[in-house]
Amino acid sequence: MSDKISVLQVFKESIALIKEKLVLLIVVVAGMTALAIPMLMQLGGRPQDALSPAYLGQFVLLAVIGVAIYVILFHDFIGTLRSEAHPLIPEGFWGKYFKTLLKILLLSLALIVPFALFSFLIVFIVATVGAVGSGERVVVMALFVSSAMVALGVGCLLLACRWGFLVPAVAVDEVSTFKRSWRMSRGYTFRLGLFGLPFLIVQSLQRVYFNGQIESRTFSWHSPGSIAWSLAISAVFWFTFTSYVVWYVRLKERYDAMEAAGAGNGDAADAG
């Protein structure tokens, strides 16, 4: 019998944890939404308004507050899953905050670099082969670019799944390295990706909708469509967040058990 952690087990634990923390999550979503409204109001005009100092300043403010929320929720959710008594605000909060911020920046850089290189390769191929020509060539190049971008998005998602555990680890003062996260998640690449894929899809669809509204200058943050998309992306995001916390706790337990049994180098884990 396989000792693998099942997708169903993680799904059930995630739903149970969301139910237990529902009030806290509602408060977080309501607070972040209230802070985001002034930023969203900047998008009612031209598309380039998203690059205005006012919009960018509010975006940075939300990001700074978001890291603080991540630290609090990682600490609270992980403590709950481990049945540990803990305050809502962790001890040494600011130390954990800046360490988490650094890890998020490092992870973002690690994902941006391959994304940028692959995007440059796509542009180079299109420029070399030529996107202008017969109708058949244009269709082929359009299909190539679309397929390449999908592959790029999925590839970055899978990398994020394998490396992403360094963020919750540092938030609770545990060993946080790319190498350890990679080893912990070995054998679970596609199971982790399965939990991240819905968010990737919903976020992509939301961007298509919002970009269309912004370009046509019909965007309104309080329109039924905008509200529906915001609720959808929020629900999917927080389920994804919670499920990855569950994955972190259970995979760390598994990895620690392997390490204690002399298999801490990860060689005993299944290939991903």
C-alpha cells in the first residue's frame, strides 16, 4: 500500500480548516477589499492608469499588508493543524515578517527569471519565423504562441508548487530553503499542481475580463460582473492558500519521518 498523502485527504482537511477559520477569513477578505477599493477606482479610465503613482502606491501598500496577513495566517493555520496552542499574532512577528518578505521576493525572482527567458525565446522564434505572411502562417504562429504561453504558465505553476514551501516554513521559523522544499514535495508535483490549477485558470479568466473592461473604458469595480469575479477569485485563492498549508504540514511530517529513518536526503521519496 502506498504511503502517499492522498488528494482527497488534503481536500477534506482544507475544507475543515476553512470552516474552522471562516470568520477570520471573512474579516481578512473584507479588510483587504476595503483597502483595495481606492486602487480599483483608479482603473475606470485609460489602461495606462494602472501605472499611475497613485495606483502603484496603493498596490505596494496592499502587498506590504498582505505579507503581514500571510505571516499571521501561516502561523495560525499551521498551529491549528498541529493542535498547538498559539496566539493569533506570533511572537517575534517583525522578524518573521521581514524573513517572509525576503523569501517571497526570492521565490518571485526564481520564477520570473525562467518566465522572462522563455518569453524572450517565444518572441525570438516569432520574430525569426515571421508572424506576418500567409493566413496559414499567422494561424500557426498564433497557435504556437498560445500553446507556449499555456505551457509557460503551467511550468511556472509546477515550479511554484515545488519551491513554495519555503514561505510557510520561514513564517513559522522552520528550515526554509529551496532545496528542502524541493525534496519535501518530491513525488507530489502533479498533486500539488492540481490544487493550484483552478486558481491559475480563474485568475487568467478574470484578467481577460478586467482587461477587456479597462480597454473599453467600461470598467466599474462595483458592477455585478466585477463583484462576481472578485468573489470567485477570492474564494479560489483562499482555498488554494489553505490547501497548500495542509500540504506543507503533512509533507513535512512525512519528510521528517523519512529523515528520522535515515532517508533525509529524499532518495526514498517517489519520483515526481
